[in-house]
Amino acid sequence: MLQHDRRRIGIIEDDPIVGQSLADRFELEGYSTCWWSTAKDALDRLAADAFDLVLCDIQLPDMNGEQVLQRLNEAPGRAPVIFVTAYAEIEQAVRLVKAGAEDYLAKPFDVTELLGKVSSILERSDRPTGELGRSRPMQQVEALLRRILDIDSTLLLTGESGVGKEVAARFVHQASKRAGQPFVAVNCAAIPSELIESELFGHERGAFTNAHAQHRGYAERAGDGILFLDEIGELPLAVQPKLLRLVQDRVFTRVGGERTHPFSARVICATNADLEQRVRERRFREDLFFRINVIPVAIPPLRDRPADIEDLLRFYVDRFATMFARDAIGVADGAIEAARDHRWPGNVRELRNRAERAVALATSTVITEADLFPDQRRLHDVPAGDDRPVASLAGRRQALEQRHIEEALERTGWQIARTAELLGISRTTLWEKMRKYRLDTKPRR
């Protein structure tokens, strides 16, 4: 019997003979399986627990394959899906693959072929996770990005300023087949409007005053790599049709030139603006928005992923201690607790800046709360009569409870029964608290 570290496979099949046979065969091959005869039972379980792969019949008593996939796609980072179909349903199976399914098999299928597909898919997805963070929201983002690493579709990263959109874009570059090619980052808000067309697409000699030589723009310099357009919402309206042509037709023309040049890089855009609102205000072209919004990925703010704060803080303290040639510098427990309680309006960028200042001005080998937040007086330093708001005891208790539940869920791999046992509460109580704190969507393992 082969061993697969008990990877978990979910089987959705209403035929009891086929379903049981598949479950038995996967168990013999060393996998752990769950078999459901209805889509509803399967979706309820898949929403509550982590599986590595789902095998699903297209025609089920209560749903069809497209309805099942639509439900599964609502959870970022969901497990890859293989559909099983009759020959008459091949066209539908092809649509499912285009909609995000991993593969399909036509009945009657060879079990050896199925096992080969399963092994290949799991091998591709069996990459280390947690590079973007250990928190559940960032693991979901990472799992989603890993699924679309090696396709050419345009990626739109959204989120508040400072959340790490460029970090996510560079992750896609480094983890993809384009890793050996250029990563060209362009801040659309930082280039004067009269120069941005020339900077993006290049210009020919004599195209305008002071154009004494041919200039290769960012699109050309990206080669077969990635062109990262940050602050895309700030791109001037006059240049947007030319970017649309670049993305849609994969060609561009230098300013002052007549010959078109092929464009082969992947485009990743990022913005902290509401592009749909800008479309309504006619500040952003609707057709361009649809072209860059093929795969939208929202990067959550730091306040919504407290499990990442300690790791990020220690990372930046170590980095700046090395950069400033300081002895090894630690971080006090009080500083970590204060960092977890902080709302981080500036997100990761604010954390980085606070860590840099703390290390630069540190007078000891340990960063304290006062080093990290010199602008925030501690409670015993506040004079009598100060009317600034103080967090309520109930609010502080809820924040601690949420963090404790999330840490327990991560420790058990988001297995509800084990987590409830670990916390000493019933599964019903755990579900209620998870819904209260919006922790009711599982990450992909």
C-alpha cells in the first residue's frame, strides 16, 4: 500500500456502488476519504473541514456540477476539484474546467488514470504554505495565488494602503515559472501625467523635445516576466486606452513610432481605490476595469490578521538590527501584546516604520512597548481627568477570546470537533462563537 500522509479526499457521488468503491480504493492507496451522496451534505462538511481534493459527479440529486463549483468557489483557497461525467456531458465538463475545476474524467473511466490525476494534482499543490503569513486570511490569499501562478490572466490586487499588495505580486513572480524573468514595478501615481505614456510604452528618437535617443518603456523591459502596475486607479484617462490595448491585444507602440511591438509579460495591477466608483464617476474606463479585473484578490488589512503581527514584528526588528549593525535585539512580551492590540491604520507599512524607528533609537537589546509606541502614553502616565476613550473591559475580553479561538483552530487544522475539545466547549458553542467573530470559513490546508 502506498502512503500519502493521509491526504484527505472528498467524494460526492450518488451511486452507492460507485461511491463506496471509490472510497475503498482511495483508502487502499493510503488516502483518508469522506463520501457523500448529496451535494448539500458535502458542501456542509467542506465548509467546516479541510480537504486536499474533491471528486464530484456532475449530475447529483440536488445540484449539478456547475452549482456545486459555484458554491465551492465562494471560499477562496478551496480544494481542487475533479468532475466525473458521462460522454453526453463533456461540453459541460469543459465549461467547469474553464470556471476553475482542475480536471474531469468521462465514464466509464480507468481507476489507474484517476489515481494518476489525483497524485499529480496533489503533488502540484503540495508546496509549503505560510510564505505570506500564518493567519487564516493570508493562507487563503496564498492558496488562491498559488492556484493561478502560471496562467496569463490579469490579476487585480486590492486592499488598503500598506497591506502588502506588492509583496503579494512579488510572491506570484517568485513562485511562478516567470521567476527567472524581470519583475518591473511601476507606481502610476508617482509619474507625472505628461511622462507616463513615454515611461510605460517608450518613445522613438525625436518623438518630442529632448527625445535624443530611443527609449524602452516599462512594458518592453518587462520581457517575459511581470509588469506590476501599482496605484492603477491614478492612471490618467488619456493613457487608459493604450493600456487597454496592451492588455487586450498584447501589443504596444512607442510614442512617436508606427510599428507595433509584441507584449508577452503578465500584468498584475494593484489599487487601494474603489475602481467601480471611479468608473461611475467616469474617472476610470469601464472596459479597462473589466480587462484588469479578471482575477480579483483582496489583501486583508493587518488588523484582520492578528496572527501575523508577531512574526512581522520580529522579522522587521531582525532586519533593521542587521541593517544598522546592531547586536541581536529581542522583542519584549509587552511590546508584542501592544502590537496585537494596535489597530494598525497604516497596516504593514506602519509596522515596518515603527520597527525601524524602535531599532534605530533602542537603548537596550530588547524592544519595549514604549520603543514601539512612543506616541502613545501608557495608562499610568495619563493624568487625572483625561477624557480620551479607553477600550471597555468587555471589548478587550472579546478580542482576547477571538484570538484564542483562532489560535486553537489553527493548531488543530480547523477541525471543529478537536478544537471544541481543546477549548473545553461544545461544538455548537464553538460554531456560535465562530459566526460571531466571522471565523466560519475554513482555509485550504
